[in-house]
Amino acid sequence: MALLEVIGVQRSFYGVHALCGVDLKVGAGRITGLIGPNGAGKTTLFNCITGLVPPDRGRILLAGRDIAGMRPEQVSARGLVRTFQIARGLPRLSVLDNLLLYGGQQPGERMLPALLGSRAARRREQELIDRAVRIARRLNLMPVIRNPASDLSGGQKKLLEIGRALMSEPKLILLDEPVAGVNPALASEIGEHLKALVGEGITVLLIEHHMDMVARLCDQVVVMAEGRHLAEGSFAEMAADPRVQAAYMGRRRVAVA
Ligand SMILES: Nc1ncnc2c1ncn2[C@@H]1O[C@H](COP(=O)(O)OP(=O)(O)O)[C@@H](O)[C@H]1O
Ligand SMILES: [Mg+2]
């Protein structure tokens, strides 16, 4: 069974169809790439899957359970989190606090204030700090852990996004262009981090425009165009597919790295 299955998802904005019935499967324990020209509906699909924008129609099954229409915190509590194309977070807070903020958005955390000052609350806080430090270490963010997030380089902001996603101990991470605007060395480092996550049993669905990254990282590639699933297969198959090439014509070309 696929870890994530999208069935016939539709979404319009003011009468314009952004998603016209998308079907998609994401197998567990691998990196699936989601590519397609600008405006294909990739980010909107992420928004529907993660509860930011409810689909008008269709089903979204996470481990067999329909999550369509759930709120983002309900979706993330089920182990599905995402990063954003434009890094979010709170720029004036430190890297550590940005991480802790996400660890604090887990089920049951709303009870924390009631417990404040209690030993259980202090233990919970220490656990969260330990987890944040572990994540900062693995993402090479330790040197800047006390700095405000606004001081980070573009690449470090992307790493912080991934770190915030990891704080909620996800089964499935959706990444929206995690290396856009990042220098090549850091982009390849981010790629290595993603592979390591998959090695630990996390499943990844990756929107990416850098075709060398897609070729290197993705076991399976899904191509979207005009709000639909157009084709899927290995990267080499997709790059050679005339339908895919036609979809990219006059926009971005799929170049085999
Ligand atoms: N909140 C919104 N309001 C209106 N139109 C939107 C909204 N979100 C996405 N769209 C439209 O949906 C289409 C798909 O966009 P998007 O999902 O961002 O594509 P991609 O990520 O593949 O570039 C575009 O035509 C875009 O303008
Ligand atoms: Mg997008």
C-alpha cells in the first residue's frame, strides 16, 4: 500500500481550475519527485494534502486513512509535514526557538500551560531542547543556533525549514523547492540530508526545479501539467517522454544532467 494516495483531487480558485482531478501515489521509504512547469499546480497540491487549502473534491489517504479537509495541525499530528517554497518561521526568534516552536505544536502540547512549573513540563521541555539540538547538529546549524533566523543565509533558512519539519517526528515530509536560490555546494548538502532521512525510514515527496537534484535523489518522478498528473516513471524515462517535453516547451526544459 502507498503511504500517501491522492485520488481525484480538484481545487479551483475563483472559477480557475488549479487542480483538475489529480491522482498520485507515494511509496514508503523512498524519495518521489514532483515536477512540472510553473503553474502546474504542484504547490496547490501540497496545500491540499497538508490541509492549508481544502480540496473541492477527491480523497487523500495517508496510510489508508482519508485526511482530505483536515486542518494542518491534524495532518501533522498524523505524521505528515511540509516545508514551504519561501522559508517561513519567525525571523526575530533564534534558530533554537524556531525549532522549539514546532516541537511544541504536537498533540497534547496545549496542556502544557496547565502543567507549567511541574516536573513533567520541565522534563518535556528538556526533551524538546535535546531534540532541537540533535536536529541542529545533524543539519550543521549548531554554529548559528542562538542567532535570529533572519541572520541565516538562504541555504541555512532552507535547512531550518527542514529542521522545523523534523521536530514533529514525521513519517512523510513534503518539500517545496528546498534548494531554490541555494548555492550548489549547500544544495548538494541538502540532497545528502534528504537521503539520510530516507535511510532512517522517513518518506519524502519533493517538488524541485533543479533537474540534476531530481535525477540524483528521486526513485520515482511524477510530472504534473495544467492541474493534472501527466506521467510518471524514472527520471530518465520522464526526461525522454515527449509528453513531458511538450509540457515544458517554451517554459523550462528538462535537461538530463
Ligand atoms: N490562493 C490562490 N488563489 C488564486 N489562485 C491560486 C492560489 N493558489 C494557486 N493558484 C493558482 O493555481 C495555479 C497553480 O499554481 P501553483 O500550485 O502555485 O503551481 P506550481 O507550484 O506548480 O508552480 C496557478 O494558476 C495559480 O495562480
Ligand atoms: Mg510552486
